[in-house]
Amino acid sequence: MVSDGHDDSDEGLQNQQLPVTKEQSNLPVDTADSDSTTYLVRPSEGIIGWFARNHVAANLLMIAILGAGVYMLFTGMQKETMPTWSFGQISIYVPFRGASPEEVEEGILYKVEEAVRSVEGVGNVASEAYEGAGRVFVEVVSSYEIDAVIDEVKLVVDSISNLPSDSERPIIREREGFRSGALYVQIYGELDFFTLQDIAADIRNEILELPEVSQASIQGARSSEISIEIPEENLRKYELTLSQVAQLIRLWSVDLAGGGIRTEGGYVRVRATGQANTAEDYEDIVLLTRPDGSVLKLRDIGTVVDNYSETDFWSFFNGQPTIGISVDARDGEDVLAISKAVREYVDQRKQTLPPSVQLDYFGDSTHYLNDRLNMMLKNIMFGAILVFILLGLFLHLRIAFWVCVGLPVAFMGALFVLPLVGVTLNLVSLFGFILVIGVVVDDAIIIAESAYAETERRGYNVDSIIRGARRVAVPATFGVLTTVAAFTPMLFAQGGVTVFFQSIGWVVIMCLLFSLVESKLILPSHMALMQSSRGKRRGVADYTNHLLKRFSKDVYIPSLRLLLRNRYATMCAFLALLLLTVGFYLSPFLKKSFFPEFENDFVFVNVAIMEGLSDEYIVNVTESIMTAMHATNDEIVAETGAREKPIQHVFAFIADDTSARLTAELAKPENRTLRPTDIASRWRAKVGNIAGTTELQFSAEQRFHSGAPLEFDLTGKNFDALDAAAEELAQKLAEYDGVYEIRTPIGTGPDEIKLEVKPDGKATGLTLSSLAMQVREAFFGIEAQRIQRGESEYRVIVRYPETERTSIGNLENMWVRLPDGTSTLFHSVADYSIEPGYGTIRRINGKRTVSVSAEVDRAKIDPFVVYQDLQEHFFPFLKTRFPSVDIQEAGSVQDQMLALEELGVAFLVALLSIYVLLAIPLRSYLQPLIIMSVIPFGFIGAVVGHVILNVSFNMVSMIGCIALTGVVVNDSLILVHYFNRERRTENRSVLHAILRAGKARLRAIILTSLTTFFGLVPILLEPSLQAKIVANMAISLAFGILFATLITLVLVPVLLRIGADLARVKDADLVLDEDRSREVSTVAAPAGG
């Protein structure tokens, strides 16, 4: 074997073997050698040497990590489809029954907004006013605990003393985000809602009795109501008013405690129990007592109807009336076990129901969870196999095996810790494991490769293994820590879907930290137990290494010498390539988008109709959509010969008289031949254009951002200018081919009747407040009380009969009670006007806001292109026309802008952390900058990868580029650390040190880069639609690391040479003399051969 050019005299002196007997020392000894002599564990070898010689300790540590991970996987780790996330907002909901949006704005929103702005920790405040209620969304600043802010908000809202008397108590809670439910259970059939609701309540209680289930709620049940309807004629006949009747009901329908009486026989309670509970009870309430002793009861002047509230509310499942039960999993519960128990219950329970009642489940998330978990596990196994094969090509199979053992150790260690930081096992966290397959073995590869190279020079023994491992332990450790630093900013990203990237960040960081434990404490021990392969028949690894040596000698070293000679031209060439890439990224030739969208296993349909149409029209529209669904099913089955209908179940929900939402569950992917978007498109084509609709949207895409792909908020105080600007923006969006479903709230509200008191009415003392109250009581009703009947709460409403409150003529002929107790017709003392009204009023930070949104066909145009064109050309023009109107990004665009700001901060933090972690082991201020110079060049590989695979560059791609910063510097750190060792320890020239470092680390650099790339290959090749959410990050990492390898082997040596020039370090001329040339070309480098 050829010497490496130095004798390691100091190192050999420190690590020389000292033969002793066991009786002569109590220090730990190594008994693995074949002879009877034992050897001390030398203090200079540190903890690496101690574990390398103590195989029992190393194996126990490995078993402990594996056991802890397996235990947590099967007992303490929650499984769900996607991680749960929240908006980081507080929702304040205030019902104000019967009020118009403007009344809600003035009576509710103004006062609540003003109150919550005084709370510390409150950011932006958005609100909505619609008929009958108002809602305020309070954004919580990321540095504040949301629970503490909720408590403060409750205090200030409860202290508002001037909310309208008819408004109800505010409901304040954290705004719900995304949570993976288990499944839905539907009870349906041609039955009345009373029967369905009773059956649903029984089934819900039975489901809650299952030991696996702790949370189940009824969905689609209508609120109950007791309506007391009294004709105006009867009220006038007995000189009563609706408010008087309501007050009499409150006085008679009551349960009151009257204290107690202490008698000689003991204490006796006194109670008045007159609470009415049924229609008959209310009919018996006495309203008047005549002088002759006869009484006037409620039944004598009105009708009591025990039914549902008068709301336009329907829900259908597969075309039949339905009530659903949503079964969810709490934190820490096993959604798979919950779903299995509920499915088994449904299969058994449906056998006991009459034929008119059907019971079924749909939306079972665990089916998709299992499919996606299996998909990810398959890719993890595939990636691990590819990494093992690759390692086997460069290292001997036994070393490759022990290096790959680091994968389960790192994975199990991470699985043990992840539940402690709130990470569940889901599609995103599993991608984190795929992402780290190739990275987690880099540390082990560097250790094993260095130890293996040392055994090639000095013989296969434990001393050589320890010496080789310790030689690269410091740079390998800090290399891992730089990757950890790059992923750490993900943990602190705030708001919305950033929880996805937090999951990935935690997985990667935990796996890397446990890989440090495995590579430093366990791997050397396992390598020490192996026998030397010297003298055995040459294998694939020997042949590969021979080719690598030839490549290094004949191609790499000569090329590197040439590039070093022309180092400034080489640097300029790389800079030019970087500038070209940046220019290409900014050009329209590279496809760019915001957040990724991928196809779902459901089709969602949103439909809205114009105000003023009949109550039955929305039902008819929904039925026509269902008819088109059946036609689509039949057509697809006839074309494809599928055994199952592509659309399995449809749940339709009609919440009011103007809008409906349909959720269609598709057949499982293995049982259908068409993509979800194709099915949705066919269904949409069958529906066609429906007259009177303002929105008809079909979507089969899963979005992980709020709002539409294009959405803009226009704010200002001039309402006419807002409407006009919104109209022009909507017209501009319509000009883009591929932009459709443009939505703006202009003109969508119903007409409003504005009341006023005539001069003759004012002369009688009639006030506008008294007039409005009487009209409200007559047409909307007055709530007398609320009662609890079983699990349901009933409102008791007193109003006119329906026949007396369905037309404007009823208003004109209504009798109005005057202050002197007499009554007169409405039209004699009052008048009205009909004006356009608002459907919904939106406000942002105290300003009226009009939102304009649109969907985008990405096959025709990218939302990013539309946004850029609007920003550069149209918005300045619109601002000149409407100076009082401000335009802000909203929805996906706003999420993109906020995410870019956070990513910018995260990138700077990552760079600073990496610099510090590089400067410490290198003991240099300049060399970390040289190493970090590879970071922007990794961006070149990321862009090229997206072009090759024809994939849009989106936000997930950018996050992949940030994560790439920590990965690409690892190889450069190893190379520069070797260069410093040659310079400081061996006192070699700059040129000689660069060439030796490049040759020595060639195998390790190529191997770590290839393992990272091939570890990500499975996710790049994965055809499933669900993998698309994380594919862009994999592309950035995989292709970025490949290009960064070229940078490490070429640009870093060039920059080291330029750094020496700048430092005025004298070196020999590049034209080496014969002896120096022979030394460089024949020296046996530790890693390159």
C-alpha cells in the first residue's frame, strides 16, 4: 500500500496499544480481539472510542431506540390523513334575528370591532354582516397565546352594554381550521324530519356508547319551534297586542321556587310549576278573565303549531331527506380504530331498521388514510432499497448494510419524540421521512467511508475504525447541524397551512439528531465487529472504486487543475449561469403558481341564485343538479364499462333560500378510470347554464390556502366608488382566457323596505322605533321564551299567521297601535319605500370591503401571471379612476404574500445559523462564506428540475430551496475541513491541499449526493395525486443537491484558490515540477483511493 505522505506520528503515539491484563486495571477493556491480550479504552478516543469497544452498550442503545419508537408507534401516536391546523383567529358570532345586514353592521359590528381593538395581541379585524347575524374574525398576533387573547376578548365583548335588545348573547371561540374527521353516518329515507331526528338522536347516543368513540355530533338537524299565530282581527277584537300576549305567556309558563316552610312535621319546599311544554299546554294559557268569571285562553284567539323553525333548510342524501352524524377523533385518539368500530356498528344496526329507513356511512377518511399511508410506506421502502443498492456499489455490502441500519434507528427515534411535540402520523409527516431517507445516511456514509478508507491504509482493526471516525466526526456533526438549522425556521412559521411544514421540519430534525447518535456511537461498534474483506474475491464495490480512481486520476484532477489555473474565468462562468437562471425564473417561460392544488376524492358543488326568486327555486336547481349527476354516472358507466358508478353518494345541504352545497363522494381510485377533475367537468357540462344562478361552481381540487386562486379586497368609505371599481375589476378578469366563475357581491342583496312615519302619524305621538317594533313583531315574530324538551331547545314565537305576512299588501293593511291605545291602518300614519339591499356586508379593519374573486383553469393560464399583469398594468389605472379605493390581495394571493415574507425571514435566519455552525469548526470568518457560496447555485438545479419534469414552481418549491441550504453545504464543509487539515497539520501548499482534498473526498461527496437524490426518487415517480402536495419540495431538493455536487467539486476549490489570492498566500506555480506532479497523482487518498 502506498503511503499517504505523512506518518501520523502524534496520532499514532496517542493511540498506541498498551497491553495489560484484566487484573492490572479496572478500566473498560476490549475483548473482541482474537488474542488473549486486552486493551484500554483510551481517553483520547472519547465517547466514539468507548462505544466502538463496548459492543454491548452500543447494541443496548440501538435496541432501546428501536423499542421506544415501536412502542410509541403502536400505542401513543395519533394517525390522521392531514395534520390539524387553525387560522389563528377568534370568531365572534352574534345572532340578531330578523335584522338586515345594515342593521347588523350598525348595531353589532361597529361596537364589537371597537371593543376588541383595545385588546393586546389583536391584529387585523375582519367582519361580516348578513341577514339575522353578524360575525367578527379577530386575528391573533403570533407571539401571543390564543387562549389568553380569547379570555380578554370575552371580557371586553361581555362589557358592551348597548348591543340591540333583540340580539342574542355573543358566541366567542377559536375559529375552526382543518381537522380530519373519521367518517359520517347518514340516516335517510322518505320520512318526516321529526322521525328522522328522533332516530338520529338514538343512533348518535348508541355510537357514543362505543368504547372507541368519544365525539359524535348531529349534522343537518333543523331547530325546533313552537309558533303561536294570532290573526290581527282577533287581537283587535280583544284589544290585545302581540307583545302583550308574549308577556302573558312568560307570566304563566314558568317554574319558580318559592322557598320553603318549616312545619312541625319538617321542612317543606314551595314551588310553582306551570311551565308549558306542549302545544296543548300553551293553548290553555289564560289571556283574559271576564267579570262573569269566564276566561279567554290562547286557543280561543290563535293557533299553536309545534314544528320546526321557519327557515329554508333542507338536507338530502342520495336524493332523500337525511340527518347526519359526524364522528370525529379527539387529540390522541386512533382514527383507524374509531372508523372500524363505527362501520361495524352501522353494518349491524341497519339490519334492525324498518325498510323505510336507511343507514349508511360516507366520507370514511380512514380508507384514504390507509391508502396514503401505504403509498408513503411503499415509497419509504423503495427509497431505502435504492439507497442500500447505491451504497453497495461504492462500499462493501456489509458496510452498506450497517449504514442503512441507521435508517430504522433514526426513524424509530424520531417516532418516539414526535408525539411529544404534537406531530401526528399523516401524509405530510410521512413525506418528511421520505425526504430525509437520503439525507439521514449522509452522516453515516461520511463516518463509514472515512473509517473504511483508514482500514484500507492501516489494516482492518478497531483502532483504524476509531481513527477514521474521529477524523471526520467534527465536520460531519456540524454538517448535520447545518441541515437542522435550515429546517428549524419551519417550526416557527405562523398561521394556516404552515403546520404542514412544521410537521416536515420536526420529522427531519428529529431524524437527523438521532442519526448523529447512530453514526457516532453505534455504527463504529458494528463496523468493528465485521471481519476484513481483504484478500477475498473482488466485488462490485471494488470494481466501482477502481473506476472512481480512474475517473479521479484521468478526468477530475486534470480538469480541476485546468479550472484552478483559469479560476477567475471559471467563477465568472458560474455567476453568469446563476444570473441566467434568475432571469429565466423571473421570465414568463417558467411556470409559476402559488400554493399547490391537487385532486380530491370528492366533488364539491356550490350554487347560489339571485335574490327575490321563489323559495322553491333553489330546491328545483338542486334537484336538476342531482338529475345531471345520475346522467353523468350512466354515461361514464356506458363508456368505460365500469362495475361501479363513479359518483357513489351525494350529500346536498340547502341552508337558505338562495344557496346550496353538494358534496359527492367518488368511487375509490382503484374502481374508477377517470380523474376527479374529468368527472367534475362532465357533471358540470350536463348541468349547463341555469337561469337565475349567480354562482355555479364544481371543484374536485383540494386547496391548502384560503379563498379562491384570484381574490382581491377593495376597501373604502365611498360605497358607490367601491361598487363601480369592483365591477370594472370583474370585467377585466373576464378578459383573461381561463379565468371563470368571477364573483362579486354587487347587486346580490334582496330589496329592502324602508319605513317612515307620516306627519299625521307623528302628530299622534307615534315614533319610528314603535312602528318598526310593531312591524317586526307582526311579520318576524316576538320570542316569548325558550324551553328545553329532551336534548332539543325550542323557541316559542308569537306572530301573525303566515297568510297575513307574505305580501307587501299585508303591511299596508296592518293595524298600528298608537300611544293613546287606539289602532289605525298602517298606510294612514306611515309610508315605505323599496330600495336595493345588501346580501352581505364585509368590513376589514373598520372599512367597508367588496371582494372580487375568480377561479382559474391552470391548463390555460397561471394565477401568478394574471396577478402580475393586474399589478403592473390594471391596478394603477384603477387607482387613478377611484382614488378613494384601496386594493389589497386576499385569498390565495394574500397567503402567498404573507408566506413570502415569512420565508424571507426564515431564509435569513437559516443563513445566519449556518454561518455560525460553519465558522466554529473551521475557525475562520472567510471560509464559511466560501462554503455558503454553493447555496444560490443549488437554486439552479431546483429550477432545472422543475423544467425537466414540467412542473410549476410554487411556494412548496421555495420551501424546498430553503431546506436545500442546509443540505448542500455538508459536502463542502467536509472538503474544506480536509483542506484545512492538509494545510495546518501537514503544512502543504494551497494548491496541493486543494487537489488532495478534492481527490480524498470525491467518493464521499458523490455518494452522499446520490443517496439524497435516489432517496427522493420514489416521491418524484409517485403517480398518486395526493403526493403532489409535497412533490415540488422533493424536486427542489433532489435536483438542487445534484447540481450542488458539481459546485462542491469545482467551484469551492476555485473559491479556495481565489481566497488564497486575496489573502496574498504565496504558492507554487500551477505548472508543477515532475516530483510534485507524481506526488499528486499517485498519493493514496483516504476516501478516493
